[in-house]
Amino acid sequence: MPSSPEESRTARRSALKLLGVSAAGATAGAFAVAAPAAATTANGYAEVDSFAGTTDDEKLAAAMAYAAAQTYAPTLVFGARAYTFAADYAFFPGMRWSGPLGGSETEFGESCLVKVTGAYLLRATAVRDVAIRGICFQGTGANDFQQQVTDFAAGPLTQDARYREIGFKSFRSVMHARHLRCSIERMYCNNGTGTQFKIGGSDSYYFLEGNSYLSSPSLPANAYYWHFTHMSESRFGELYITTETATGMRIDGSYGDLQLLGTKFDCTGRTGTDNCQGAQIIIAGGQGVHLDRCWFYGGMTNPAATGRTGVDNGLISITGGTEHLVTAPKFGFGPYGAPAGTKLVHASVAVEIAHPQAISFGGAAVTKAGAFQGGSAHLTAAAPGWTVVA
């Protein structure tokens, strides 16, 4: 936070530079930072539609430049209508976007729709303290909501970002980003065409409130709905992933204390190529990843379809890392899932498994004997009837 008026002015000039607006133009009263027609900023918000412009892009560019130039940036409120944006925009510190005030975004009741027709809507810039709520964003199937970060070791870092009551439809990807102290709650994400979330970082919280959903009939078998490149000291809650064709999650690394709490990986009703073709979740590295009370239904229908080698060996496939813990996993196949003899958990490294549960829906019961594969797995005494096989 700036500690002096000069630092505050410098911060505002930096924000304007990111937006492509010069400080000179701002101080001269240029169109890009003109005040909104409706005097709402005293209440902490400004309506996007109150800014001058003949297109949605012109209105949002003016609104963003104005908000970034203020000492206390107002929340930019989108109306209850559909918008179309071809341009892309840079985050600025303190950026706030909201759908209609008092409204909420739900999967089948969108009241504010933002259509993205350019390569992406938001640039991958380092930023701190942003929030987006109450909006559904829709892509073309070939573009991204946010410009993809490709360097997960030193790329732009997003800090203290909050996404709530938010929707994403038909994007190639939603976020390929580095996160620190970020959160996503009450989200739905449908009809994506590639790995939707690829995230690295720490100290973040996702989907702990429930009522969040992720699905798509268009992902290829080698994609992931969610991919943690390296995530530590974080919680991931009751996201309901309908794992059609692609794998629900991959975890490549963690320094410790990454917890999945009640996450659902579900293929109910999918019978062939629309079922999860490989593993439902792959843990390829890291330390101390903990799966607790997670639900796995279907999967492993045709592992060869993923094109991956040596990782799709069971519904839970653990191929690397140390000190992983799986507690109270729930499994179901019914008539839709994997072929007979499929292993529920495959571990090629030491893993502790406690209180496993087998559940049947409409088909032959999942057999307990031989359900876990991996001679180094440790099955607790609290799991009678289950065995570990080489």
C-alpha cells in the first residue's frame, strides 16, 4: 500500500501504463479516464454502462482506466445483459468486477453474460488484490478466459484474488496461473475444450463452501479438468467434477499439506468414450498430499486412449512423491465404469490408506479382495477385508 501521496500517484501511473493509458492523458482529462455519467462512485461502485462509448469494449476500457486512476478504486458493475468483448484487459491492484448488485450467478440462471471473442479477456500480469463475482464468462471454445502462464516457477504471480459466484463456459482454458492466497467459491465451469485450470502456488483455498461444478463433453482423454503443477499448504473442497473422457485431476508436486476434502470425481451415466478413459486422479509427485472422503465413480475405461505411459493404473494412481495419505475413499462402478479387475488404488510409492469404502450402484458390487495394487502401500488395520496385491 502506498505510504505517501507521491507513492500513490506513482502506483496510479503504473496502473494506467498497464492499461495502455498515459499519465499525461489521464491528468489532461482524456476520454479514457472520464468520470462515469452516473454519479455512483461515492457509494464505492461505478456501472460499466455509465461510461461513454458506442461498443462494450469502449465502455469497459474507459471504466477500467477510470477505476485504476482512483485512490480508492470503485467496483465496476456489469448490468443484467449480455456483453461482447474482443479486446483484452490488464489487471490492476484493487480491481473489482461485479455482476448486478444483489444478484448471484448460478449454473442455470445467468443474469449477466460476458462473451469473450478475442484470444483472451485478461492478461497474465503480476497483480495483488482483485475480486470478480456474479458474472458468467463465455468463450468460443478456442480462446482463454485468462492469458496462459507457461512459466510456473517464475511467471507472473496472482496474489489475494477472489472469485465467487462465477461461471465459465466454452473456454480452451480458464486459468493457467500462479496463485498465492487465492480462492474460488461457488463456481460452475462447463463445455471447456482443454485443461481448464492449471495452477501452481501455495496458501490458497478452493471450493470449501460446496455448490461448485466442473464438466465438459469436449475435453480430450489426455487433458485434465484441474492440474496442480506444484501446490502447498492449501485446501481443495467439494468441487463436483463430472469426469467425462478426461482425467479429473493431476498433482505434480507439493512441499506439503495439500488437502482434497470431499472432492467428487463422477462418471455416472457415461458408458464408453464419454466415461473417464484413464485414472480419475494422478499424483505424480510431492509430499504429504492428503485425499480425505473423496468420491470416485467410474474411470479407467480405456487407459490407452490417454496416450500416457505408466500413470493410468487405477482410479487413484499414485506414481511419485512421499508420505501421501488416503482416508475414507469411496468407490463405485455400477454398470458404467471400468472393466472387471480394475484396481481402485495403484501406488508405486509408499501410501497409507485408511477406512476405504466400496459402493455399488445398479451393478455387481466392487470386490474388496485385490482392490489395491502396489506392494509398498500400507493398508491400515481399520480396513478389514481389503488386501494389497503386487
